[in-house]
Amino acid sequence: MTTTYECLCGATLRYRQDMTRERGGTGRTWSCSDCGTPVPGMVAERLSHQHPS
């Protein structure tokens, strides 16, 4: 099953490439590569492990 996330800007995030990795103090955080809106941690972790077929 493929996880997807609908960002506030309307972009559909499916893969690691759809997000930008942010350097944080205690761990990694991810944001939408289109608008920079933070992606919830649990969803971002799932998306970061998905690869296009």
C-alpha cells in the first residue's frame, strides 16, 4: 500500500523526492518541496521510505 499526503498547498506527496529534509536539533524534519509547509513526522517517515516503481 502506498502512503500519500495532501499538502495545504494542494501538492500530493508520495515519495522522498516530494519533500525537503530540514536539519533539526533533535532529529530530522521534512517539509513540502513546493511550498515549505512541514509534513507530519509519522507521514514523512513513511514517505521517505517509498521509492517510485
